[in-house]
Amino acid sequence: MLGARLQRGDAAKRLSAQAAPPWSGCRKEAPLFLNTPVGASATLSRARAWARRRPVAAAALFLLFLLFLEFPGVLLLRQVPFVSEMVAGSDLLDFNYPVRRILGDALRRGTLPLWTDAMNTGFPIHGEGQGGFLYPPNLLLGWLPLVASINLSLVLTYLGAGLLMFLYARELEQSRVAALFAGMVFAFSGFFFGHIRHLNLIAAAQWLPLLLLLCERYARTRRPAYLLALAPVQALQHLAGHPQTAYYSILFTGVYLILRVLQREVSVDATPSSPGRPALRSLRAAALAAVGFVAAAVLGAGLAGVQLLPTWELAQLAHRSAKDSLEKATYYTLPWQHLVTFVWPFFFGDPGRNTYSFFAGGQAVLFWENCGYVGLLPLVLALYATGALWRRDRRVALLAGAAVVSLLLAMGKQTPLFPFLWRHLPGMGEFRIPARFLLVTDLALAALAGYGFDLARSRLATWRLRLAPALVGLCFALTAAELLSHASRQYALVDARKWLGPAPVMAAIGADRDQCRVYTWHEVVPWQDALEHSRGWQRDPEAFYPLRNTLLPNFGVLQGMPHYSAYTGFFFTDKGRLDAQINRLLAGQSPDAIRLGLRLLGLYNAGYITAPDDLSPGGARLIQGFPSAGRREATVQL
């Protein structure tokens, strides 16, 4: 009875408190209000709980946030990336954008673009391969307007690279935070943003972490399903349209798989309970993994055969200089002096600001091919993890070895490793630019940075520093700021409607665009003038808008104007000889030579020519001139 009275008394007090005015008990209620997780603290708590339940979704949101900070105009579909190379145009402007238009137009007609009349007096554009016309993301996005197709493809590629690296790092038993750090470093590395001009290359490269994840799963579980799963992932790399990246990825993945299986076997043999002959069992396991991997690689090539076979057939008709000599195969390697760019990427200059020399030590160098920058702090963390863990964790030793070996391969003939593989390994002689092995280097450094991140966090925890969470956040913020700053200097952004829209030159050509082709002669001259006048292409990219009137090869596709030439990855000897002869005639001093060159073009239905020089002595008629940012103007002549 007493207990009941007390309960009724407590209830009465609660009712009286609820009926009291808001201000009557505010001083007493304040501590309860402050201790209740409401407002910002409650929202933060719920966000943390949601991130723990859905780590992949949280990682995706974080990476999307960084991408929005990097290029908001791209995500809002208002701008497109703009880059130039050392001569004129770039693969991004003169290949990726036009072939994406070809794909979109074909899909809207209900067909696939096997052949195009808009390039090279007719060209097997599907067989060229780099358009990635059967790559699933391209097929899904190809229906969209051109700007949306380009930008969303770019965003999905960077997002995919970061997420797949996050999942691979988690498979390496790194914490969620460390795995997210590794994913950020990989997606925003110098390799990925340096190659923003090669959409097909980075589309293929993003799948490498998933290949390694499947290898890790197989090494741990020995389930053949994980080897089988390698096949569709390798097929995606083939279909993305960059055979060199697919080849390097398969090569590295095969070595990685065998070494991981051997490492796991050695660790099992170290236990007293393991029966049998350790060496024989290890070799048997490695051989089984190798056979399964080869079978998966063959199956992956078969799945992508609808792309690989036409490309192989076209390659038999083309001239590939990498087969001829080691000198040509090692063109555009990473000079050993450029190792300093892992610490300061612009030590030798910035091509976007016209301060970079494309020739060093008697050899040609390309900034974007030699860019392996991953940030200073990630590099320090990677070295820290290697020094502290390489004896205790075999995965760290393997990744450190991969970073070193891939770096040596990227240096081409400066070390004996690449020449040896070029002579003895099938397929190595098909490709130039060994510097693209930096993909493996950057992946290994990103994974090691994740290990170093976890190791540093554990050391901070042992020191019981109250500022440890703040230091972790500061590490993320500084690394993100550094990587975003570096990435933003790899490209410029231009108004999508202006760059991809109709060029003024098309008004001068008029309705004849459907009746004849255009030929571009000496397009390098006004482009180089603009680069010198603007001190690079990044300071004032709008100064290059008038150069659209030069109608560089393939750019005419965006204007609906067929071109006599083509900018592709294949060089055909007979066509090259004809082009060289036409150029010599047009550059001749006599009117007869110019007239003969124009007549040769006429045989291929080239009715218009854009040129910086007057060709009227040979019978050409000036239609209109278009000023550029430099000293020379582009003229349209009939």
C-alpha cells in the first residue's frame, strides 16, 4: 500500500511538472536537456551508426562529395574536362568525345557503330576498340545526351576506382577508415587524373582492385568460384577499350595470385598440425591456381571476343612500332630523374601552364604518363607500413615488392627488367609506353598507405592521446586537399555547350557538309600559337574556343562534318604515305605542287580544307578566316 502511494505521488509530481509553465522549472530541466542526444549530436550519432551498418554506401557518399569538390560543373552537367597535349588537341578532345557521339547516335538509331563514314574516308570504328562500344557502362549511358554520357561515365569511373579499392583494402583486413583512405588515394592518384584524357584507360584500370580482391578470396578459401569470377571482370577490362591496361592487369594479377597462394601455404606449413610434404603441397596449390587463372583469362577473353577479334583483325593491317625494336617499345618511359615527382609532381614544370619540357636527357617524356603522385602523407604512411610490417605481414611485403618491380618496369630500358620481358614474354611487344605500369605502383602505394594509416592510429591509441580522432580527421582533410589540388591541375573545365556545340566554321561550309569531306592542314601552327599566347591551356581555356574552327581530325564528328583523316590508335602504312605526299605538295613553293595536292584530296571527296596558310596559288578559294588566340588564323578554303 505504501508502495502504491509512492507511485501515485511520483505520478502526481510528473503530472504537475508537465502542467507547469515552460519557464517554471527550466533551471532544473536544463541538465536533462543537455544530456539528451538531440540536435547536431544526435544527427552525428545516427550518421555514424548508419555508416557502420552500410560502409560501402558511406564510402560512396564520401567519394562523391570529393568529386563534387573537384569538379562541380561536371556533376551538374554544365562543363566538360579540357586538356591539350604537346602538339595539338588531345585524346580526350579528338577521340573520346567524338566516338562517344558516334556511339550515342548509333544507339538512338537502334544499331551498333561497326563502321563510320565520318573518319578517314570510312573506318571500322568498332574494330579500333578504344571507343568501348560494348562496355556495359558505355551502353547504358550512351543513350543520354552527349554531355551527360561523358560526365556520368567519368564520375562512375572515379567512383568505381575508389569503391573497389575500398573493398580490396577491407579484404586485406584494414579498418573501414583506413580502407576509405586507401580508396581516396587510389581514385585521386596521379595515374587516374593524369590519364583523365584517356577515358578508356581509366575505365579499364578501375577494375584492378576487384581482380586482386578475388585473388585474395581464393587464396584464403580455395573456392574455384572466385577464380571463375575473374573471367567477367577481365572481360570488362577488355571491353573498356584499352588492351594495354588489361594486359598489364592480367599479368600482375596472375603473379599476385600465385604468390599469395604460396604465402598462405607457407603460413599453413608453419603450423605443427599440417601433414604431408610442405614443399610439394605448396607447389601443387600454386600450379592449381595457375591453371585456374589461365582458364579464367581464356574465358574472359572469350567473353570479350566480340571486341577482341575485330581489334586483332584490324591490328594485322596496321603498323605497330612496338614490335619493331626495343627503342620504339620503350618510347615514353619514366626517366629515373623523374622519381622526384613522387614528392613534388611539378618539379620539371606544368604542361597546363606551358612550363614543362617534353624532351629530357635526349628522350621524349610525357607528364601525364609519368605521373604517379599519391600525395606526401600517403607516401610517408606507405613507407612507414613497409618498414614496420614487411616481416610480420606477407601481404605488405608483396605489395611493397609490387611497387618496386612495377616502378622498374615503368622505367623501360633504363633497367634490364623490361627489356628481358619484352624479348621473352608473349604480348609485351604489342605495346608502347611502359610508364603505364605506374597503375600497379599507385595501387600498391595506396594499399600500403592504408596499412600505415591503421598502424599510426594504433600507435596513437597506445599513447592515449585525446586528440587522436582529431588527428585522424586532419590526416584525411590534408590528404584530400593535397590530392584535389594536384588533380585540378591535370585538366581545365570548359562550357559544355560552347565546346561541343556548333563551331562558327560550319556556317561558312553550310549545307555542303553532307556532300564532301574536310581536310585539316598544319593544324599544329595555330594551336601552338595559342599555347604560347595563353602560356598553356589551363590559365585561359576559353582562348581555345576559336580553334574548334580548325576541325581537327575526328572533331568534325561533333560538327556533323566527315573528315579525310582520322585520329586513332592505328597507323596504316599506305594511308600514311599518301598523307605524307599530300603534305609535301601543299607545302611546296610552286602553284603546280599545291594544285596537285588539292587534286589528290579531291579524289577522296575532300572539298574543304582548313589551313593557317593561303593556298590560293594552287587554285583554292578563301571562304572565311577565323582569328585565334595566337598570331595565325585558321582559314576555310574551297
